[in-house]
Amino acid sequence: MTSNVILQKDGVQLTIDTYGEPEHNLVKKLTSITTPTQKQNWGSGPQNTKILDLLIIEERFNFDGYISQGAYSGDTHSDIADRKDDLVNMFKAGGVITVQWDGKTFTANMEKLNVRKVIDDDNSDKYDGEVGYIVKFTLIKGVDM
């Protein structure tokens, strides 16, 4: 089951309708230390690599969703173009965004954003509830320094 994601930054709120489950990637930074084998110990083979785990973990979320006409409760704008601009402006502003997803609230920075327009501006009923923009974005969970 998918749940929508709510993004908030600088007083602007935007709900993205998601489809499919987002990817939740965790990467742990490990340092490996391989010591050389001294010549007199070559017969015993190479030494085991030692791994230093400092518990530095990075969490990334990859969301696929869409923006359509209309607003959810609390959203700043209801027009498709304004909602798309809200998302692009959040990306361009940099810094952290407050994210609500799957019953959790956290802060993250948007690393990557792809927006693809799928409405036809020449269509007189372009705002008939259809999807306006397909969006894909990657968030890295964390706080500003």
C-alpha cells in the first residue's frame, strides 16, 4: 500500500500523490584496513582485512509520484502549475525539507528532482482531474549543518 508524501518548506506545503512503494536505501560507511603480509609469512597467505564500522549511516528515499489539479488539506496551492513550482522552488532553495510519509515525520534534503509534464495546454478542459506532472525525487534524510 502506498501513502502520499507531504513536503513542507518556508511556509509552503505540497502533497505528492505517490505510486508504487518508494525505495528506502541505507548505506553504511565502512573503512577497510588491509595490512600487508610480510615476506617471511607469505606461505600462510594474505592477512584478513579488518573492517572499522563507525556507524555512519545514510538513508535515501526515492519517490515516484504525480501532481494533479486540486489541493489536499493544508496544501498551499491548488493549481497544477503552482504546485509544480512549489516543488521546484523547494529543490532550488536548498536546505532541509520537512517530510511526512508513512506515519513518520523527518527532515531531508532533496538531492535529485525530475519533473515531466503530461498535460496538454491546448486542451480546454486540461484541469479535469487528470495528472499534470509526473515527478521523481530523491531525499537524503538528515539535518542542516
